[in-house]
Amino acid sequence: MSGQTGGGRGRRIVLWRHGQTAWNVENRFQGSTDIDLTAEGVAQARRSAQMLARLRPDAIIASDLRRAQDTAAELAALTGTEVQHYPELRETYAGVWQGLTHDEIMARYGEEYAAWKRGEPVRRGGGELETEVADRAAPCVERSVEKLPDNGVLVVVSHGGTIRTTIGRLIGLDPGSWEALGGLSNCCWSVLGWSVRGWRLLEHNASSLPAPVIGDDT
């Protein structure tokens, strides 16, 4: 079962969302459409990479869509760590929704959009279910984690929806609760750490490096 593998003392997974794209600015549903970073997106990736490089990642994996590839390349340039690209880490395929603004989707596919917002399992635009995204993305992350040394760090450069479903799967949440994990801003990240009970969510939608937790809940 996902969420029960990947053990190893002190291992961490940093799930990093790509930088800004023009479709992000226009509030268009990107899905698996291959959209480039804006100049601001490149700058975001460069700033974030300077921080994440301080974690000394042992491995970097990324979606093969350009916005994730180019974000990952900024960290690779600083660390000298080669990026492995995987289509399994792409954003959710959203069929006919892709390229439309949220207002356009609500106007054309209102019932489907409302069902999705209620948390019902919906093939948005005839595309993938969120559980199907987790089925492809979470095992890809787990296979890479298993290669880490103790205290190793894996950086996963992906997309907001894919990161949320992957976190939900790895920490063992019911799919109906995945939406409780808020979205990630461009070039922000979430951090999972391995414990004796499995993966724990240590940071979410962060833009600063994790700080030690000192107290009764460590």
C-alpha cells in the first residue's frame, strides 16, 4: 500500500511546484498542456532554487512538461544533480477543460464543475480522476525515495494537483479528504518526512526552509 514504503532514517521528500506560466496568470486550466514559464516564473524558480540547494538534495525528479523541466533545471544548475524526468509526474489530464478559464468552464460545464468543487470524483473535461493521478505519480516518487541514503533528500518538481494527490496518497488520507490540502503557490513546496508510522506532512505551501520542530509532538 502506498504510504507504507520508503523507510529510511531521516529521509525527506520536497514536492516543489513549478514557476508561473501565462496560463496561471490568465486563470486558465492547464492540465497536461505543455506551457512555458513566464519571465517571472523563471525568476521564481531561480530564487527558490537558491534556498532548496541548501538542503543538498540527493536526487531530483521532475515532470517532463517544460514548466517543470525548466524549474528543475535551476536547482540542478546550483547542485550539479542530474534531473530525471518522468511523464508520471505530469499534471492531471483535464480533457476539454484544458485551455479554458475557470469562468468558461463554469459556463459550459457547470454541473461537472460544481460536482468537482463538492469533492465528488469527477473526470474533469473527460480526463483523469484524481485517484488515477495518484496511481501513477505516488509510485514514481516512492521508487525514487527507496534509492536514497539515510537522511537523504528527494526533490520532486511537479504540478499543484499532482502534488496534492501524491501527498494525500503517501500520508494515507482518504481521497475524499485530499482537497483539505490547500493549493500550492507557484514555486512553493511541501515537505514530507519519514517516521516510524510512515510519511508525515512537515511543511505545506512553504517558501522558506524547514525549521526543526521542538516540543512534545516531534
